[in-house]
Amino acid sequence: MPADLAVLGLGRTGLPLAQAATAAGIGVIGYEPDPAAAADINAGRVPPGTLAAADLRRMLALGFRATADPAVLGRVRTAVICAPTPLGEDRALDLTAVTAAARALAAHLRPHTTVVLESAAYPGTTEGYLRPLLEADGLRAGRDFHLAYSPSRLDPGNRDFQLANTPKVIGGCTPACTEAAAAFYGRFTERIVRARGPREAEAVNLLETNYRHVNIAFANEMAVFCHDLGVDLWDVIRCAETKPFGFQAFRPGPGVGGPAAALDPNAVPLFTAVPPHGRARMLGHPLRMVELAQEVNSRMPRYVVQRAAALLNEHGKSLRGARVLLLGVTYKADLGSQEGSPAGEIGTRLIELGAQLCYHDPYVPQWRVLDRPVPRADSLWEAAAEADLTLLLQHHRTYDLQGLAVKAQLLLDTRGATPAGAAARL
């Protein structure tokens, strides 16, 4: 099958996009600058946190291929940049991979190509940062090629909403750019939502990501508040979510993980498009709610350890020397990805306070804390019975929490997943 689409970046955003397009009969080539990573994908080895192995095998059978050769980018009508933009030490998005992908594409960009950025980005990135990179060889966005931004709305592990039935937001540099991108995504998504432009589409990503973090932070603050008052927060949430309007339930937890990290408003550059170059200025009005949410959520691993120590103390035991079993070390239930998982910080604090740590997670065969391997429990039931404290950090479907609550000497549930009264809950 000849390639019609190039996906630049084959991670958690790029591979699912390539899968959906391939299933719709579109010829897809995946550009991965690391030759070894491209070879692994072509051999059926799935990058962590992306697809099931069976999904990748079906894609390969339908003609999908990964390559490290940028020359293929000059033979497609649509190119979607899905390069990772992780948070740096200053909590600003690192655009290094986007820059590399843009330069590789610019060297082979043909007239009439539709280019879409799906990587997490600040408002202004598409026009003020990406556009000058793509125009380096003389082509102009909106005149010679189409350029748009579309935030990725993938929710890994969600069985109800996948790419096809999740509305796709698109904002192009011109109305024609928007329509070109809409025509592409309309081939395999059910609904297209047109934004006024790329800045609005980029701000959708900012709003949706930080909405989650702000509301989880409020739930986390309520957890601490209710515990101090002797109020069962989980019963409060159960009752509150029966309100049919004006309320959406968010639940507390040991911390907020995953790739969609809250964006630090103090580190947000605003890219102002000044053809043929772009300039950046810093945002002068920080989002205070987001700042506070980051502060609250970042305190939760420490609070969980404090609760663990207090629970042991209530039963005449010290955290120092206690055998602690951690259940679930991934950032999300029923997924193997550990990116941003609070389990790492919780494990570090427990070890530093003298606890003897072991863990169990059906999706993580090996786990390290402080660059040292943590023993993995072979028998979950025996490990729970032997541990002084079992700490539920992630509720995988395979866990029989009612049975574990009976077996465990002490069980601290940070997810509110155990039956009422069966365990101590956050």
C-alpha cells in the first residue's frame, strides 16, 4: 500500500493515530529517527504505553512500516507530528523532538502537503515556533502547504472512547488549512470540531489538561480535610455525584501521574508569529489555580507516607523496619506505563525512612527505586499476609481487594476501591 500519511514520532500519541488511519485503509508510514526503535516496531515489538502487541501485528499485516529514513516524508500528502514534549527541569515543555521532526520534514516538504502538530504545545507554538521551521526552505504555510494544530485526546486504556469516537479539535493557520486537516481526520473520526485557529486549539489542550489537575487537587485537599475531621470522603463523593447538574466527580489519590502533566504557568512561553521568524515572550499572567494545584498534588506522596506511618503506629508498629507491600506501581489502572507514577516517590520515601519494601504489579515485571531493584512478590496472598502494611497505590482489575483486605495485616487504600470498613482509606 503506498503511503499517504507520515506519522512523525511513534510513541503513545503517534502509534494509536497510525493504527486508526491504517485500519481506515490509509497507507501509513511511521517516521522514527532512531533506527533501532524503527526496527523494533517493524519486528512487532511494541513501545511501552502505546498499543497491544496484537494491534501492532495487525497494522504491520495491513502494510504499516516504520522507518528512520526522512526521505519518505517527501512522498506523502499528510504529515502529523506526534513527537514527545516532556517537561524539563524547569517544568517547561521540551520542544527538542518537535524541532528535530520539523527540520526533517522541512527538508522534504512538498507543496500542497497538510502538516498537523499533535504534540502537547503552548498556545502560539504552531504559528510562532513550528511554522518558521517548516518555512525554512521557502514554502509558506497557508499558501504552499496547509498547517494546523490538533490536540491529542487519547485516554490510554479507555474502553469506551478511542480515536474514532472522540471529537477531533482542529485549528488551522487559515480556513483552508483547517478544512484540509478536517478532510484528513474525517476519514477515520466521527466528529470534527473546528477551532478559530491554532492558538485556540492549543489552548484547548492547556484547558483540558489543567482542568484534570485542578479538580484532582481539590479532591486531594478534601481527602486531607475530611480525614482530619473524621469524615468519610468516599461516602461524600458517592452522595455528591448523584447531583444531575453542576458537579463532576473527581477522586483523590497518591499523586497525579501520566504523560499529561500540568503545565507550569510560570514556564509558558507565548510564541508570537512574526514572519519569517517567530519570537517568544513569557506569559505575564500566571494561572494561579494551576500553580496551587501543582503544589497540592505534589504533596500527596509525602502525605501517603505520613498516613502509612500513622496507621502502623496506631497498631504498635514503627515504619522503620516494617515490611511494606506496594500494590500497583503504574500511573493508571490496567496499563504498564510508569510515567509520572507517584509510586516512585512513595517508594523512595519509605526506603529512606527504613521500611523494607516489596511490590506487586501484574504489568511491571521489574521495578527499581533509588536505582536499586525492589523485590517483586511472587504470591500476592502470601506477601499481603506477611507484610506489616499493604499499600494500594493502583487498583488493577486483577486485584481481589475484598480478599486482600482479609489477608493483609493492615491495608491502606489510596484509591477508595475497597469495600467500606474493609481497610483504611485515604
